[in-house]
Amino acid sequence: MTFHLFGNILTGYGTAANNRGENEGNITTLQKILWKNNVHTTVSAEAIRWALRYYWQTCGDDYQVNRRWNDDANDNIWQNENFDDTAFIDDDVLGFMRAEGAKVEASDEPKAKGKKAAVAKGTTTAKRGVLEVTRAVSITPFSGDLTFNSLSGKKGRTSLYGTEVHATCYQYGFALTPERLKDKSRIIAVLDGLSSLGEVAGNHSRFLYDFSPESLILRWTHDFSPRILYCFEEDEGEISIGELIRKVKNQDIEPEELWIAGAVTESKEVKELEELGVHIFPGIKLAVQSMKQVIARDLKLPQLELIR
């Protein structure tokens, strides 16, 4: 049977601000959605994927990345514009697409009676990404906080400007089926990257917001459905996973398929899960290392992967 890796991540508490990104007038805005009848801020899955690719490029583990970010040019530089999901980890894990318009225009010559004119067609080179990532949603509603600033020196219409700021945590989920990868061992690099993300992009800018997990839930299973996405909830300043506990107790999720780590393990409700057989770790890195060992065993990966 096919294995699937699912995860749900809750970041630490921080101040999110999309500096020099999208704006409305002189106000730089955060992306927002209506979530459970309240306005919450959100970070796109594309921004998280960008940060993961940048981690592989800069972490020093010699990952071959096709779309490399050049800080001097402030742009992506392709190593192989034709893509290669065997050689490049980002082509394999994150997928790719290039659409090209028709290179030959339809003929201007009159068509023969009864025949349709030839239609020039474009081409598409694409591979669907194996790693799927949800939008990150703030754990608390957005109250509309703004900071106001003024440019120094000569003043103009844009001298006064404001920035939306949200002090919150974000949660997001991911899914990956290693059998779909050209190189199944790259699932290890995905875990390493998502557990170590630093700043995450938002539209055209970056805000320094630690996107590494403060609390983490992983599920290694044959079940095709994640059943753990957006399971963190905030109530009067406390983080709970009541819906996840309900699913475990109702046998919708097998306890031994779950790894729970980080700050959330200090709650009393998680102690109850440990008694049911859930893998509980106080530290994120310990949980990720344990999961990597189980994955390497089940996928029969080389022993080298256990120490990456």
C-alpha cells in the first residue's frame, strides 16, 4: 500500500507586516480572508513554497535547485529552462509549468472549400507538484492594527504611509505522497525544510517572521485523506487540538500514525493522547528525526538518510 505524509504546522507568535508589497493608497495591506465568520490574515502557499526552495538553495546540503534566487539581480535564475525532475529537487517536489504561445500563425491563404482552417496551437510543459501546501491562516482574527510613518526630507503625496500589522501565529498544512517522486528520499529534504523555514515571502516583499513550527503534527499513513488540517484552535490565549482528539477517540485516525511535538504537548489533553499510543515529543527536531527514521525504514531508504 502507498504511504502518505501529512502535516499541520503552527508557527510561533510574531508580528506580520507585508512591507513594500500590495497597497491601497498609502496603506500597505496584508492579505485577508473571512475565516469562521471573522477576518483573518493569510499567507499564500506559493510564498511558503518559495521559502522552501530558498532553504534548499542556501542550507548547504548540496541540493540541486533549478530555479535559484539571485539576490543581486533580484530575480530567479533558471539552471535548465527545459526542467529536469531527476536532477533538480524543486522540479521533482514542487513541480513546474511553462506555457508557450503558437510559434506559427495560421495561414492567410484562402482555405479550400469544405475544409477548416488550420489553427496554430501553443504548447505546455508541466508537472504537478508532489508537495501540496495549504494557505497559512492566522490563529487569531485581525483587529486592524496600523503603523503610520513619514518619509524624511522633501514631502510629497506619498510622504505619509501606513502598514497593516498583525501580531499572531499562523497555521498551515501540507501533504506529500513519496511514491510520486522521482527520488523518494527527497521526502527527507521536505521535512528538513518545513521544520526550518525562516522568513516567508508575502506577494512582492519579505517580512521577517519565523515560520518554523512551534507546534507540529505529522501523520504517516496509508489513508488518502489528511484529517488533521487546520486542527489548531485558540481559546482565550490557549492553543488546543480538540477536533484532532475527537477523531483519534472515534477511530478516524489511528493513534500510532500521529507524531505531535512542540508547545502544544504541554497541555493536559495531549497527555491523554500519549496514553492512546500517539508519539509525543516536547521538541520539534526530535519529532522530525523520529519521523525520518520511520519513513526511511518503511520506504527502504539508504541509512545515510537517517542522519541528514
